Amino acid sequence: MSLFDRSERATPGALIEARRRIGWEDSRSSLLDWYRKTGRSLPWREDLSPYRVWVSEIMLQQTTVATVVGYFDRFMSRFPDVGSLAAAPVEQVLKSWEGLGYYQRARNLQKAAREIVGRGGFPENLETWMALPGVGRSTAGAICSIALGLETPILDANVRRVQRRFLHAMDPGSPDEGLLWESSTRFVTGAGDPGLVNQALMEVGATVCLPRSPRCVDCPFSRQCLTLTLGLSDALPARKKTSRPLRVRTVLVPPGRRTVWLLKNECGRLMEGLWDFLSRPGPPGHFPDEPGWSGRHLGTVEHVYSHFREEVHVFEIDPGGSGGLSEETSRVSTVSLPDSARYPLTGVARKILAFLSELDRGENR
């Protein structure tokens, strides 16, 4: 039996009353029954130690499960405990993170590992976890509930979507934030295994309560979800679309492409610690303004980051002994094409490397 008759009008007052009628224990029971039958087997759901749970939660921030599955076990093999992660050179950590994106997560992960080692052990409560670099309230709640058994709520992107539809809290602004957190809190309060509850909530969001075309027929909340039982629209508040500015530059590569010129980014949260190809701003026509330089355009590579897009022209250039690169000699590393893959590279640098390797194979056929 549903909580609310579809014939009733979904006025603000009626919604408040419907939310008051929610049976939290019944909802949690339905959720756990569903999860025990359908929950996916994932590597971080085995051996729920604080270290493994913490690493997986950081990896899963803004990254899909399908992507993280391919990285988690390799990362655990390379850094099996917090001590090995804390002691590793940052370049090794970034290289192991390569392809996951949002590299500030990896840098914060290591900073936090060093703090944990320095204090002699893992935090034991929500507030102490939240004091670590890169750990917000929802991430801390997941770690504390799953690894420590504490009744701490979560509200990541997947669970936020579940709660919005469960409560029919569709305000595009922030007034619903407290309501969503309260709902997540009610799910774990008094639960025998709050970590299992939070994992189940995340699973619903990841596999059933999808951003578009939710699979309501398979949802454990089919009798409790106000959006479904009221027959209301399941469309979520539209996000404000932001355009990504385009950055154009030209990468310089030596003649013959047996070697490449790489530089390490020393600043900027997005790229700090990663290596990229030597380049000049603008398309090839804007450079070089140096006598004796000559070259040819090899192709163009495009890449999209979270906040901007890049259009990169790959230009084979011969400085001709003019010393035009001398101003950057101290920062440039000349690396063989095969060895460059060992460096922690930016996303676009990996594409450029693949482009050059494919070009080289094509010319040698």
C-alpha cells in the first residue's frame, strides 16, 4: 500500500504530510532486502578496512564505478597500506592515478596519508576524518559508517538523487539540503549495520534511480517513494549549463619524433606534478618569431577537461641551432618516445603521445 493516494493533490502541505507518514524502518528493510539480493560484487566491498574504504571513496568522487574498478586493485597492489602511500614519491602516486582525472584527489590522498601516519593511526570519528585533506562530510560519513560502524549519513551525487525523488524535494536551489541530510540520517539511525545501509543507498542511485529514465519498477522504494506514489514528474532540477572556454596552443616535438620535450607543471591545482609537452600559446601561425626555425604541422589533438577545452596543434620543429629553446632548457627534459609513457602525464599529453606513436607506426609500415 502506498503512502499517498494519487488522487490527492500534491500541494506543499500535502507533501509535508506525506513525508511525515514515511515509515523509515520499513523503507530501510525494503532497501536492505533488495541490496542483499542485487548488490554488485566490487573489490572495495571486501575487507572493509579504513584504508581500503577511504581510498575507494576518494576514487569514486566524480568518477563512475565502472572506471574505478579498473584502478582500485592496481592502486592497492602498488600502495597496500597507508604507510606505503605516505612514503611514496608523489610522481608514483600521480602515475598510478593517471586516467582517473581530478588529480587534486591523489595529491590530497597522499597529504592525508602523511597526516594519518604522523598522528599514529586512522581517525575514529566524523569530525577528525573531515579535518583531513580532500575529505568532506559525505565521504567522511561513508568511511565512518562502512569501516567503523558509526551512524553517519551520506549525501553523494547518487544518494542526493535518490533522496530528491524519495521525498520529491525538487527545489533547484539549496533550501532542500537540510531535508535531504535529515532523510539520510533517518536511514542510518538505529540501523544494525549503518555501513550496509549507506552502501545500499549508493547502489540504488548507481543502478536504479538513474539521472534519466529511472528504473522505478526495480526500485526497493516503489511503495515509499513520493515521486512515484504521487505520480509526479521524476525529472530532476536542471543544472545550469556552463560553457568551457577553448584554449589553443601548439606542442613542439623534435624532428624524427624519436624523442619528445616534456616539462613538469609546478603550479596550479589541476595539473600540478603532471608532465606535459613543451608548447607555445596559440596556433602554429602565431610562432615562431625566431630566425632559423622551420617545421611542419603533424596534426591536431582535442581534449576536454572539467573547466576548459584544449585544441592542441602538434608541430614538428627544428630550432636549427638558433638557441630558441634555451630559455626553457633548465625545465625541459628530452625523453625517448617509449620512455615518456612512464611519466605521469596530463590527459591531453597522453592523447598526444598516442597520436605520435600511431603516426610513427603508420610511417614505418
